[in-house]
Amino acid sequence: MEAGGQLTQSRRDHAAMIVKTDDPSRAIDLDLTFSCGQVFRWTKIEDGWVGIIGDSLVRLQQREGRLLVQSSAPLPKSRITSYLRLDDDLQSILKELSRDREFRKIVKSIPGLRILRQDPWECLASFVCSRNCRVPMIRRIVRNISQRFGKRVTWGDYLDHSFPEAEIISQASLSELASCGLRYGRRQARELKELARLICEGEIDFGALKDTSYAEAKARLMSFDHGVGNKVADCVLLFSLEKLESFPVDVWVARTVAELYHDHLRPDLVSKAARGRSLTPRDYREISDFGRSHFGRYAGYAQEYIYHWKRLKEGVC
DNA sequence: ATCCAGGATATCT
DNA sequence: AGATATCATGGA
């Protein structure tokens, strides 16, 4: 191919694709969406967010009523809109969730926060690693795993690594995994390896889980005793398996629900959650079930708004 | 130093 | 079935 053709090809790859977000139903705030603790591998560089979708390095820039998208390799626009869940009518969802004064206040303070549609394996691995960690540490662990086991991707000045396939992790050494910062000695490393193996062997089939009900998919994910309990399962179901009714409960959500909706919970649970005490499975179920019954089919969105609003208010992030 | 983090599991009563 | 003990680490 002649030089002119290559230049044209190169320009086409690096030209910014425009995704329109001017309609209120497609509103999105990248800062809120990437820093709300649902995903751990996007970083803000200058005025853009850089991360990986599939095997491509992607840079997203927020502009008035639109997003500018650039990537190291051509990506169909549908891949971007799917990842960002721009197919969710955010305006309608938030309207449906705004059933009380407290929640309307929350929505008003952080409009444009969206749930993403993540890769299930990366999401599962991330939240298995999340146990006993704060968000910045989760980010570091997931980054370490990617750097050590993922594929190197470069694009201009940017360098990053894809998240390693389950097959790679299923063959990784425990000590090498543990040295990425996983907790509890080699225990979490073993859990991650076992989960990777189950995925490779088809025992965990994300496609099938997407087509299953929330309750069945959750029971399946929790049935292996490899580090996936209530909380991790709910996060994976919400952030990567289309279960928007999932209502994950961590210490922040428990505390905030106890504060805002104390009339709906047992008094002893309210005081326990307010003090940040750890929850029993029964406590977890009570708060999570409340979330689903109060907010309905989009309870997961409500959970994420509550979580991020509280953390911003407390100055944690 | 002490406390805590987007908890899960094995082991009791 | 529901409470309790244990796991074990970087950072504030």
C-alpha cells in the first residue's frame, strides 16, 4: 500500500468518533461514572478518560452534548454505546426511582451517573479482589494483575494492558498472583485461579447467566465457595450481567440506607449498620430486599447513586 | 499505635 | 439456621 493510503488509514483510526448525548435520556457524566467504584481500570488523563474496551485503548472526552471517542484500533460505535449503557433511558430510570424526597435530592446532586456494561470475567475478578480493600487499593491490585498477565497495548504516548483472559489466570502461579497485592496470603489467589478454571471449563457460563433470572444466577455464582458471596455476586450481576434489580450492600450502602430509610428496617439493624459493624447474611438480605422492594427493577441504579453520593459527601473520593 | 476497608467462609451453638 | 471466629494488609 502506498504511503498516502497508510496515512489516510492512520488518520481514520485516530479521528475522534462522536457519540451524541444531548438527549436527556442519553445523559452521561464520565467523571461520576468512572470514579464511582464500579470499575477500576479507567484513569483520568488531562481532560479525558483512558481505559480499555476489549483489546483497544480508548480515550473518552466529555463535551457539551456529546462524547469524543478515540481508540488504538477501530471500534464500532455500538461497542462504545453498549459499554456505556447509553441504551438505558437514564431520564426515565431516575424518574422511576425518585419515589421519595431523599432520593430526589441525591439524583439532583449527581445526575449523569451511569451503570456500565463491563466484561463479566474482569468484573468478577475485580470484586473478588475487592474484599478487605479500599477503592484505590483495588485499582492497584487490578492494575498489577493486568500489567503482569495482560497484553501490552500502546497507542501514541499511552501504555496500558488488557485484563488477562481467564485461561491465563487459571495457569498463573499462586505466588505471582499473590504478589499483585491479593489479600489473605494465597487464599484469594487460589480463589481467583479456581474461578478462572471454572470459567475455562464452562462451569461458569456468563452467557447462560445473563439469560437466567437474578435469583438463579446469583445462587449459581455463590455455589462454588471460591470467594463469591452475596456482595461480590450482586456486584457482578449488576455491573456485567444485566441484572439491574441487584442491590449490592457494602458498609457504605448499609450505613446510608440505615440513615435514610430507618423506618423500613429492624431497629437493631439500623443501629448496627450506622456503627459500621459487619453484616450477617440475614442483615444483608434484609437491606438488599428492601432496596429491591422500594426501588423496583432498577434498584441497582439506586444503589449506585446512594453509594457514590454518600462517599462524595464524606469526602472519601 | 489503632482502626478500617465495595466480605467470605469455616466452625461453633 | 443463625451467631462467631478467623483470615491478614496497606494506609490514614
